[in-house]
Amino acid sequence: MAKATLFFDKRKNKSGKGTVKILVTHERTQRLYSTKIQVEEIVWKKLQKNVNVNGLSSRIKEEAYIELYNVLYEDFEEFGEMKPGFLKRSNEIIENIGSNFSFDKFKYNLDNYGKRIVTSQAKDVFGLYDIIISKLNAEDRIGNASAYRDSKASIRRFCTNLKSEKRLQFELPLKHKEDELLPFEAISVSFLNEYERWMLKEGKRPKKAGLKGTPASVTTIGIYLRHLRAIINEAISEGLTSDYPFGKKKYTIPSGRSVKKAITKAEVLKIIAYEDYSSEYEQRSKDVWVFIYLSNGLNLSDVLRLKWSDFDKKQNTFTFIREKTKRTNKHNQKDIHVVLGDIQKEIIKRWSCKETEYVFPFIKPDMDAKAQRNTIKNFNGVCNNWMDKIAKKLEIDSLLGTYVARHTFSTILLQNEAPIALISKSLGHSSLATTEAYLGSFEDEQVKSYMEGLV
């Protein structure tokens, strides 16, 4: 049986980096296949030192290392779609070929794995954005399409607001045109630095035409530029450009400051006990928040998409695949099991309708993907507004959006010293590295509390 491992080719290219390759061994013969991923030798050694049978060591906190690990070993996101890393896909190909393995068959399957859409027709950055957005819309991945659309719109507004000297620097026409192209070669380190400065100064779109924009958050800048980075990666893979301005000693995408999103268990109990409702919407919002918290910290999207067909009456559980991974992570789908307690049962009884396909009858079966997304978005907005009002009434110094319920679920489990593997499975994460990154800096807080207990 053939076997695939990762190999680091130390022969350096012009940028002083080596190349990560796939080493396939079959009947004492070995062949190398490039992943086209180039890193410095010191980065490779640090990564290998922190990879073990359980995955990536929890000591590694840097986003770049976690991302590199996922791309090589686990699963990574590309255009909003989860794909298996190079080692995982290589061994999957070997398994599929079986006893008829040959290096030619392996190479063909590797080269054509998850064949992407043809993007070589794109003339520029904006054109490639449009192709990717169209692809995502065609697959009913409306949220991802919207995210790329927002990123493109921001980059275009930046170009529109560039002054003449900067337009010359980035080799753009002196006079802006509505349909002007943005060459791939224009996306340089200086272009990205200038975009970041503009975003921090006036990158947030004004509510009224003619007004000046306001500062955008570092988190927003990071989101938009990660989408641009995916566009540039696609352009390189299609031979549209060879320039890659991101990475160490080039341009580093900023990460937003970690904000504490979880609340305490005592505050959760106050929310559960709260009954001073001023409207039906307030009660519904609180019930949905509590249901999320008690039900594995589900995303609101998954709560509203729960179906009666997912329910096991004997086991008193819901079993389903997360909406986020149903279409996009076909290689590593995991069932979510939600065990219902008395509080969840009461919430279902209060708001459900057994005559409909969905447990909570807010999404209709005849809705298309866009209508479903808009319904969930509006429902989330109403819920978050009411929960913030409840927070003020209960004197909880925190926003109480539905995401806080999810994060609080995982954080309280960790505080109770639940294994990371259990938390990861409950959240529906594809790897422990994803869960560790999701939980963020909590380990540091835990260490601090342990130390304080010494005296």
C-alpha cells in the first residue's frame, strides 16, 4: 500500500524559502510532488516540532502557524469552502486508487482534485472577484458571496479615493473610471499598507452619499484582506500573476484585538430565571438565546434549520450536520448530537409547530437560499436587540448577542475542565486546532486563576 508524508525541500528559491512537497512511497520507490507552498526553514522546523499524533500543540497561538498546519495536515477554507489539507487529500487519493496504485494515477488525481472553476478568463482583480461571487451564488452559498462582494466594494472605494500621486505609484490611470480595472500586479505591499491606513481613517462606508467615511475596525480590515488574499492565491494558481505580497517580511494582515465574548455562569443563570417580559419578542429572544446556550452552543442558523426529521424521540436528541459544513466540508462531516433537557423541551413546546418541516416555523420550505439567509439575519438582529435590553435590566456588563451564547457554552465547559476533544465535538469543529483558536486566550486566564489560588 502506498503512503504519503510531507517533505521539506531545503533548496531555496529567489526569496530564500524552501518548498513543502508530498513524498509518496510505493514498493520501495519514492516520488515527490510539490504543494507550491514555500516557507522558511525555521518556520518548517517549528511547525514539525509542535505536530504530534494529537495534532498541533496547544502552545502554538500564532494564526499563521495554525493556518499552515490546517493547509498541510487538516482542513482549510478556500472561498468559503472547507477543503482537506495536502496530506489528508493525498492519502485519500491513495485509498481511492487502492490495489491498482500507480504514480501516474496519483499525479493525475492530485492535479485534478476538486477541480476548480476556470478563472483564467479574469482580466483583473475585480473580474476574479466577480467570477468567485457568481460561483458562490450558484452554489447557494449566499453568505460567502456577500462577504466577497463587501471586500470587493471596499477595495473599489479605496481605489476611487486615491489621489493622483498614489494612482501613479500603483500604475492606475490618473483619472478614475467606474469600470476601471485593477491589475493583479497593483496589489503590492505598499498598496496594502495604503489600503490599511485608508480603512483606519475613513474606510467605513458613510450612511449617506456625499459624506466622508468613518474609521473601520481592525477586524473588518482583516476580513476584507483575507478575501483579497484568497483572490490573489487563486490568480497565482491560474498563472494570472506571480506576485504574492502577503506573509512574513511583506504585508501581514492585521488581527482584531481579542474581545472577551463569554459571560459568567452566574450571569447565565440570571438570564434563564428572567421573566419580566415586555413583549412576545423579548420572551422569544431570551428563549432562543437560552436554547443556543444549552444546545451545544449552536449557531442561530442551525437552530432555525432544525427539522422534526432530525429528532429521535426515544433518545430525546437532535442529530444533524451543521449547515456550515453540509455543502462545503464533504470530506470531514461530523454529526452534531444535542441532548434535550427540560428547559429546551419547554422552549420547543412554546415556539414550535409540528405541522411544519422545521421545528421553529420561521424558515419556510419554499424559501430559496437568499430568502432563508435574510430571514435568519433579521431574526438575529431582533434577538440581539432584545438581549441587549435584558442585559441592561439584569446589570450584565456585556453585549448578549446569540454568538455570546455559543462562546459562553464552550468557555464554561472549559472552566469545568471538560476535555478539548469534547468541546470540539460539541461545537462541530473539524479539528482540535480550530477549537483551540476559537477558545482564544482563555488558557492564560485559567493559568492566572490557578496561580492566584496559591496564596
